[in-house]
Amino acid sequence: MGSADSKLNFRKAVIQLTTKTQPVEATDNAFWDQFWADTATSVQDVFALVPAAEIRAVREESPSNLATLCYKAVEKLVQGAEGGCHSEKEKQVVLNCSRLLTRVLPYIFEDPDWRGFFWSTVPGAGRGGGEEEDENARPLAESLLLAIADLLFCPDFTVQNHRRNDVDSAEDVHSLDSCEYIWEAGVGFAHSPQPNYIHDMNRMELLKLLLTCFSEAMYLPPSPESGSTNPWVQFFCSTENRHALPLFTSLLNTVCAYDPVGYGIPYNHLLFSDYREPLVEEAAQVLIVTLDHDSATSTSPTVDGTTTGTAMDDADPPGPENLFVNYLSRIHREEDFQFILKGIARLLSNPLLQTYLPNSTKKIQFHQELLVLFWKLCDFNKKFLFFVLKSSDVLDILVPILYFLNDARADQSRVGLMHIGVFILLLLSGERNFGVRLNKPYSVRVPMDIPVFTGTHADLLIVVFHKIITSGHQRLQPLFDCLLTIVVNVSPYLKSLSMVTANKLLHLLEAFSTTWFLFSASQNHHLVFFLLEVFNNIIQYQFDGNSNLVYAIIRKRAVFHQLANLPTDPPSIHKALQRRRRTPEPLSRTGSQEGTSMEGSRPAAPAEPGTLKTSLVATPGIDKLTEKSQVSEDGTLRSLEPESQQSSAENSPSDGESSQTWREQRRLSNASASGQWSPTSDWILSWKSKLPLQTIMRLLQVLVPQVEKICIDKGLTDESEILRFLQHGTLVGLLPVPHPILIRKYQANSGTAMWFRTYMWGVIYLRNVDPPIWYDTDVKLFEIQRV
């Protein structure tokens, strides 16, 4: 039968289903088989031939028929899994049922009355229709998930058949050790199976269905309670699923082994179609959803660095119930870490390759999923995090992240991408090794729309952050605290900043310390505290190599004097706020000496009008996101107990925070009846007295007269002479005693877990357009907006 005929027959069956008001018996196979037996429809056909309005109509007007359709489709998948799908016909039935369920499930989830349907057992659905089997019958959801897992390791359907004998019996399916059928070499598996286009396509269809099962999460509004357990994910990643380990390994290895370059030959993708990519994308999405686990509320395995043995060893304490999280947290062999890190770095760098050799490689689109995966790896597996930080390969993750941040900064539809990039850098910056690694010279020239500089990866990071702050979308303002916290965390280790970078840091201080900026919001002065802390760390711990920064501080000394003499009287406050009404710019770009951008770079563009974006929940403030640790003499960190911080005011981020002083602060500022905040003299005084200016003022007191003398003596306008003097100068014994280094380390909390959940599902929603699995359904986890 031609495919046009089979589409027609399928459409007729759909129409019959929507017009029958009487329930159709489950035993009427002639009727139900029309949906899957003789049709050769693609998933796109199914979406076209089963319109949303008709699914909703059946759901409302003949619910028992929709229930029977779902039940019969699941039954077919279970039979396919039991029988091993030997004939072409069986394979076709499995694929058709899988596509149909992918189409229908979102409409089951969007209706609260239906949501429990898959978790009920269907009465009389035992094998013989007898009553005696009902008590141990599984809920429909469990039968469906187990069938999908079995089908993903089905010889000659989704994996290569190792046994070439013809004695195929049903027992084979149950005796099959799926660990021998892992899809790709990598973690814990050395054999690389022959690539097979058909197997990849079949896996992809089943993973699409699996992802759709998990997507019930999209139909629940965001709330800390709703999030923690997704019953579909929970069951699939439990010991009930005997394929959990090989499937986890298959998904991880498929993603990390993927090379979109076209086997290393540029432009090869123009000759050969790369059918792997859709599978890899689907695998990445399923993987991050199964790893959606709130680490703040669970106990993860400890990292003692002593385990040995297989890739996943049982010697560790029991981890979370979710086996995927458990396996991920127990990977510990160096070669496995190397494989994962190299794979993720290769894929994240793929879009950058595009910029030097346009169209030379196939451009991948799933970098957001990769960033979530990298985040999960670092969050759940501390040994992996330490491995990443001890190799300079961390820079192969850093450079692409900075590239994405710079590229997306003007595009409001990519605010989520900006956040996750910054979160990853915040997590890394909590470790000393990251700061040390940043001193490596930056020589690769990725064409980026930033000023040309000669320097290190630290320069790249600061120059990109400056660009985000001064020319990013205004919705990025909540990230400024995070960006500057990262710079503070790495600052004690930065050996020599370039002149371009030094000027950028001082430009930020100048912009953030204008009175109208300081007085226009209750948190703005935090940014000045962060920048002063950066300067103090570099002067106290890295004075020797940083003559560029010292020179820039001397040139801009007026800014520091203005801060020390900040007016606090009501008329001055009023005047500063009046000035603000005339300058709505968040930061003036004047005086920021942009210089020329790199060759081949394109300016960051805003989103095209009409671009869809999904809303995100608010991220916690920096004080909730991080906890402070002090670096001891020997380099170890000790956590600062909040009690010792009671003395400080909430507004000085260089000290601790406590809710009591915060309430005190609110009292000091005027919160008028309208909830409009306005600054008061007392409020300004409360934090002005804590500005950490002593070190810089002392430096200026000692060096300015000496520099002025050189200029007068030699009639100098030449910077190089002054820099040479500063390079050989020393301030030993002249500066205040070095303050202890404070690091603000990222700490997991339910707020970020919730943020990641909405971000991840928003990405998955927008990326699945062919077929558009969730479009036009009533999702609740986020809102869909047009730019």
C-alpha cells in the first residue's frame, strides 16, 4: 500500500475516533489496528493528521475512547518489547504507537483531571482479561517506561545484534545483558559499535517519546514543592529499570563522543548528511531531564578520593535514589573524566570554529543543553570539578562560555543562556585553581566583538564582563553582582592585567560610583564594594606584576577621592537624583576607550522581532547563591559562620549579611507608602563608613608624589617611563596589613534548582519544533512570550 493510501486510512481512523460518541470496546482490534498496523507515517505526518483540536475534543466528549487509545498503544509497545520486534511489521507498529503517544501525551498532561490517568491500572487489562491479575497489574506509566527501556536495547531494532543465530525466542529479551549493547564507547565501555542510521533513527523516536513522558513537569506551575520529584523520571531512574546503567552510559557516551566536524575533515558535512546530530540532541535533552535533582535537599556521595575499581563502584555510600544522578556522581576514573571534558569542550567550541572558517563544520545548536549537562557534572561530582580545575582544559570550557555571553548579551531571548554561563563561572571561580589558570596567555583569536588586547585569559574574562555590563540588554542587571563576584573571587591570583583591562575596571568603578547611580537603588553600592575589593586583593597580593592597574588607579585617583567625600546631606541627594532623570543610560559609554574590535567579529545583535522566548523564575540574590569562605595561610578555605558577621550591615557585601541588619537598613532608607524606595542621609552614612578605601588611599599617598616628581623632572608625557618606575617600586611595609582573602563559593539551594528546571524545560520546549511536541498546549511552568 502506498504511503498516500496509508496516510488517508490513518486520517480516516482519526476522524472515526473523533466522531464516535459511543465507547469503542478495547477488544475491537479491527478498529484500533487502523492507528498503527498498516500505516507508514512519519512522526511529522502524525502531527499533521492528528490536530490539537481533535485530541481535545476526544478528551472532552469521549474520554473512554482516548483512554482506550492510550492503553492499546502502550499494550502494543509492551508486546513489541516482550517479543523483541523481529519482523518489519512489528517494528513499524512500535514506531507508529510511539509517534501517536508522543502526539497525545501533552494533551493528557495539560488537563489536571487526566494527569493521574497513566498512574492508574486499567481494569480488566490483565493478559487474559481475568480479574485475578489486577492486584499486581502495573500502572500504565510504569508499563510504558519499562517497554521504552527494553526497546532501546532491542537487537536489530535499536542495537546491533551480537548473536547471529536464528534461534530467537522470547526468553532472549529477558536474558539479554544490555550492558553489552551500550551505544557508544566512552565511560565504562570500550567497544565502539558500527554506526547504523536506522538504529539511530529508531532510538531517536523512542527518546522523543521518553522526553514527552517526562514533560509532565511543564504543566505544573513553578513552586519549590512541585519541583522535587517528577514521578516519571523517578520511576525510570529507579532500580525497577534494569537498563538504567547501560542507558545512562549510552546517553552520556553518545553526547560526549559526538564529533560534528565530519570526521575531522572540514566541509565534509556538505557531502555527507550527519544523521547522528538529532540523536545526540535528543540524548542530551533526556540526560539533563533525568538529572533534574535538587542537590540542596539530598545527600550526595562524599568525595574522599579513595575509591578504586570499576567505573561505577559500589563502595561509595548510597547516593540519591535517582540512579542516573547516582552513577554520574560516582564516575571517578581519570580517563573517563578526560573523555567527558574533551567531548563537552569540543562541542561547545564548535560555534567558535564557525567564526574563523565559516561553514567549515556543521554548526550544532544544542550548546544550552551542554551547559546544563556540564553544570550537573560539576554540581553532582566534585571529583570531576577538581579534575576540570587541575587541567588547563578548563580554559577550553571558559572561552566558549565567554563567547556565548558576549554574543548573546543584546538578545533578550537569550537571557537564560547568559545566566547559566555566569552560574558556571561563579561555581568555577570558588576554587583557587581557576584563578591561577586564568594567568595563561590568551593567544587563540576567536573573532569576538571586544577590544583587541594582548594578555591572559583573565583579561579576556574582564573585558567580556565589562562589555556585558556596559552594552548588554537591561534585563541582565540582576547579573552584575554575580559578574563582579567572579572577578573578586579570582582577583587575588591575577599576576598581571593588561592596560586595556585595567582601564575597563576603572571605567566600571567610575560608572558605579556616580552619585545618581549609588543613590538610585538600595543595592547599587554593593557593586562599588566588589570593585574596591578587587583592587585591594590585587594590590595586597599581586602588586608586583600589576603596574598597569596601579598606573590606572593613579590616573583615576579623583574617583577614589570622590567616593571618600561622598555627600550625604539631603540637598545633595536630591540633586543627584534629579541628574538621573536626565541620564537614563545605565552606564555611560563615554570614556570607556572602546578601541578597535577584533577582525572578523560581528556586533552582538538583539533578537529578531517575533522570536519566541520562555519566561524564567527569578534567581536568588548573590547572598543566597554563595557562602563566604576565608582563605587561610596554607590555602585551605574555612567557611565563615554567619554569627561572626552580625556586626556588619547588609549593604556591605565585603562583610556578612544578616536579616536583622537588613531590616535596620530598610528603616534607615525611606520606603514610602507606595513602596517606592528613596535614599536617606543615615542610609548613605551607614555604608559609606565601611568603604574599604584605606589600602588604595595609602597607595596614592605614597606613589602620587613620586610619579608627579618623575613627570616634572623629566618633563614626561611618556607612560612607559612611569610604568617602568612602578614595576620596580615596592610598597612593602607601607600598606595596611593584608586583609584575609574572602571567596564567595556557590552553594546549591532550592531557588537555583527551580531556576534550572524552568530554564531547561524552556530550552527543550523551544528546541523541539520538528515535530512541535508542546506548541499550543497549555504549559504552566513558564510563559511563552514573543520578543
